[in-house]
Amino acid sequence: MRVNRLSSDGVNIQCQTQTRPTRVVASKSHLNAETVTFIENIEDAIELVRAGSSLKFLKIAEGAADLYPRLAPTCEWDTAAAHAVLEGAGGTVTRPDGRPLRYGKAEILNPHFIARAF
């Protein structure tokens, strides 16, 4: 099911249902071994789209990517706004175990997370 959302400027944004091959966005500067292993374990062919900062969330929100595994440090301020946009477009952001990513913690570092269109 596709969810259409209207942004404040009147432009529709929406996540797509997962595509094949899975379009994965990853950090340009933090592509660590754990992230590479995660991506290699996705069954279908992968198209890796590298983008900086919160743009990875926005690529999913606009339907240009499907999955963003972040298994390296980020701070709350790096992700909070784009996280809200992604959820507004019908996507999700969870910790690898499925628990939600939370903000306003005493520790500003985020745990590992996976942002997805599905």
C-alpha cells in the first residue's frame, strides 16, 4: 500500500513499496565492516546509492531508495528532522531489533538503526 502525504509546499512525497533490486543508501564516510556485512546479507541484487547526512532519509521518503542501515555513530541532530519527514512519507526507522529510535535521551548518540520505506 502506498501512502501519499502532502508536504507544506504542496508537493506529494511518498515511500515506495520495496523495489528489486533493493536500493540501499549508506554513509560515504562511515561505511564500516558491520554495514558492509549487513548489506551483503540482503538476498536480492543491491544498488548502493551513497549520499551524505540526512539526505539518505529523504531519498527513501521521495521514493528514490528503499533502505538505509546505519550501523555506525550518528547524533540526534543528524537524524531527527529527516526521520520525521520519512515517517510522514510512510517510512519507518527502527533499531536493528525492531524497537523505535528515540530522541531526547541523556546520551545524544543514536544507537544503530535501519530506515526503510516498508
